[in-house]
Amino acid sequence: MVLDFNKLPGESRVWIYQSDRAFTAEEVITIEDKLKSFVSGWTHHGDALNGASVVKHNQFIVLGIDENTTGASGCSIDSSVFFIKEIEKQFNVQLLDRMQTAFRSNEAIEVVSLANFMSLVKENKIIEDTVVFNNLVATKAEFDTQWEVSAKQSWHKRYFN
């Protein structure tokens, strides 16, 4: 069943896929249609999952499952990764590269390798108050409160002295 992402319970599991570039408005429409189709058929051993999806900031695909009814399994997670790989191919983007990190630079979102991120920290171009995207959040509640935060409030804090 397709749920409204904003109405997912706080304990719902989420997975965030960060694109290495922003999607165009037309791509977002197409991706959202594909997400709805995927989520409507997303299952756990034949049982429908109560899932939701959203594209945030034209650059992040977020999938969520309300596990109060049916939880995710290895097979259902694998099917979502396969789906994300299809999106990567169709739109020529990287969504599974966990060695890149995103941050806000003025109002723009920048995506850089972790090595470049560390260099920008050393050059004081990224500071502790720079807004970063903590794609390691695991629940909807964490997504709502800990996804888009200052670097000092996320796992990125390890790069500051």
C-alpha cells in the first residue's frame, strides 16, 4: 500500500539515496511516478508493504516502510536496491555511492567525495555550522530531526578538531 511519506509513523524505517546531481523538474516527475509504481508493488514474502517515497530537494530519493504491519526483509530491501539501480541507469546518476557526502553551500546543495569534504574542512570552507545531509538516519523520526543538520550534530563532526 502506498502511504503519504509525511504521515509515516516516526518509527518507520527509511532509506536515503543521494544523487550526485540535482534532477530536473521533468526527471522528478518521472521518478515520482516510478516510485509510486514500485512502492505499490513492494512486498515482503508476498505480503504488501506499507511504503512511502519522496524526492527531496530534487536530489534525494527517500523510501520508507511502516513496519507496524509488515516489516522489511532482505528480499524486500534487495528489490528496492535493484529498483534504485534502474533509476541510476535511466537517469545516468550515482545513488548508491556512500563515499560522497552532501552539504549546503549558500542555498545550493554540493555533493563531494569524503576526501574533498575533509579538504574543505581543513580549508575552513566547511565549518561545524555548515548544514550537511546525514543519510545514515534510519527512521522517519530521525529523518525529520537529524537528516538536515549542522555538521557538528551529525557523523560529520569527526572531521573537525
